[in-house]
Amino acid sequence: MLPLYTLILGLSVLSILPEDVIGRCEMAIMDPAPVILTSFGSRHLLTDAQVPFVRDSYESVQMYCAGGFEVNGGSYNWMKLKDTSEIFTCNLDHFNSKKYPSHAISSVRCRGTTVSLMFESRTSLPDCGDHMTLVVAQDFGEMGSIKSAGICYDIVGLELKYVSYTAYPPKNRLIEKVQLGQLNVLGLDINVTYTKSLFKTVSPMVIEEYWKKDNQLKQLFGGVIFEYTSLVQDEDIRRQLAGYEEMLSVVWLRSLRTGNWRLWLNALQAAIEPAGSKFDIRLGVSGQLSMPLMRECNASRILSIELDNGHSPLKLPAHIWAHVRDLHPTGKAQDEFVVIGHNSPFFKAEDMNEFCPTMCEQVAWLKNSVFGSLRDYPAYGLVQCCRVQDVAHKLDNFPGVAEGSVSTSTATPAES
């Protein structure tokens, strides 16, 4: 029989063994990343998978991918799982899937490039009756759905009209049959098979080549100052729209996108997180960028990029706009307004008051932010805030005011 002190010592050693020795699993989460589906009583939550992804032995987790999964056990071959939902269980030191219980899984990712599905809604977005109303969403049947964005799209002209989404605290997304905000009325009525080849595919090289050939632009700015990327720059929403970049991308002035446009979105997130506020956002572009000609007074040249893939020329918008509406109004001017980003290196700060009387200082969460200090600096991209009634008639594809607003302005095309 073992001496008592030997037995006690052995138990002590076992008690201080690291958790991974007694049973813990780790799995690499690859892009496009699955999301975690958690049921807590009658509630169902969707959360992002944490990296590194670790679970204790015999603990299970349910994951969701709109197009199914691909899993890998360390070999060169990825195994495909067609179901949109899959349960993974930690078995001592490795994960197994419900479909492949005998295979150790070390990596997981979503099949294809999208994490959400696309649907057509029979209920149209405002002022989108002549075009398609598309919804990017995750559908969980009887549990409900999570709608990430609504898209007003001219499928004949292959032109994005505007994008709608609701900005909210990103930590936990609740799966519900009723969703707060402008997307609630939209239905997931018709499944849409997204085909990338239908849309304009523009590589960075296309813009670089255009720049090299335009001697005037090259002499003025030297390096390339524009880029082609998604109109949606909110990182949380952008992740949910992964895979649909071809139909959502526009030409950005780089200093605007990485400067004051990003700063106002940072201020929006800062306003959302502490109080759990929610805002309806609509995004679009307006006008066409023109370059003043040096040799003639009041003469200009409209800028566009010719594509060699059979698509129409790529337009350079003069303005990026965002219609912002607080879902918890206070009765103040900041309840609803429009953020205008001037997407032109030729736009002058002194011209902003001619576009609209700026009112950023009336929005408390913008006024006291970094954006509030830098919005007038051209190096960060010129951005201003306008009342809806002051710009609704000036902006292309602007869908008027949101439901419940006092103003009844109607959008008309902007002058180019």
C-alpha cells in the first residue's frame, strides 16, 4: 500500500495540471469565419467566434455558415459539410463534428465567400419600387432571422442606388421574428443566387493604369489617391456583407475613406456602445467628379475609368452620403441628419456652406469627438452634416426622409 504522503502528493500534482492536459480543445477559425449560435432558454443569440477558439472537454458548440462548412484535420484536403448549422464537440484534445464523429478537426471555415445569404423582398425599400430590393440576412426558420442590410439595386443598369442597415452594439445579435429598425418590414421572400460575374470586377491595377495614362492627374497628385472598395465602411456590418463586394463597391478618395469618414463612424460606435443606442443608416453616392481645367475659366472635365471587360465606364462619385436616424429620438436636431463626404480633391472648405448650412456641432456625439476637430481639414477628407430638407433634392438616389420624420422632402437627381 502506498504511503499516505505519496497519495496526497499524487493528488496534489493532478490538481495543478494545466487544463489542456486534462482535456481542452483548440480549433483554428479561418475566413470566412463561421458564427456561434447559442440558445439560452427561449432566446437565441449569434456571436462572433473568438480567436483562439477553445472549449473544455465534452463541451459542444453550434456554428452557422450560410453556405455550409469546410473542415480540416491537418491534411491538405478540406471536407465539406452542406448543412448551414453544425455542432462541434471537444473530445478530450480535439474537436469532432456531428457529421464526421471519427475525424479530428483542427480548422473550420465557411464554404464559398459569403457568411450570409441574399434574398429578394417583395416589400420595397423607400423609392425603390422600380428596382430590386435585396436583403442580406441569416435565416433561422421558426426561430427568426438576422437581417444585416437592405440594398436598392438597379439590376438592368448594374447600379447601386443605396444601402440600408441598422447600427447597433455588435457583441450579441438576437435572432428574432421582429427586428428593430428599417429592415423589419423587408421579407426574405425569394432566394437569390449571387453571381460575381454579373457585376463589375475592378482590380487595383485598373485604377493605377488609369492614373498612369492621365498626365494631368499624375502631374497634380503624383501617386494614386483613389481606391475601389465597399461603400459600407462600418467594420461589423462589412463582415456580415463579406462576399458581396462586387455590387457594393464604389470609387473612394482614399484620404476621405481612411480619414474623416472613418472618424465619424468611430464616433457613431462610441455613441452606440455605452447606452445600447441604435441608428438607422442609409448610404449612397451622388454626382460625378469633375476636374477643373487650368487653361479655361469655369471649364471642367468629368472623370471616369474605362473598363476592358465590356462593362460601362466606372464613375467617380462627387459625394458619399449617409442618412442617419436615431431610433431613440430626443426631439433635437441630432435625431436625423445627413453626413456628406466630399469625394473630391478639388472641393474647397469654403464651398461647404454653399452645399448646405453645416450642423455637425448640433450633434453632441460628433461635436465632442476627434471627427469634430478634424472635419474641416482637407488632408482627412472634407465632411459636413446637413439637415435632410437642405440636401434631399441635391443628392442622387436619396430616398427622402425616414418614416416618422417631420420633413417630407423628395429626392431628385443631383446636377453633375
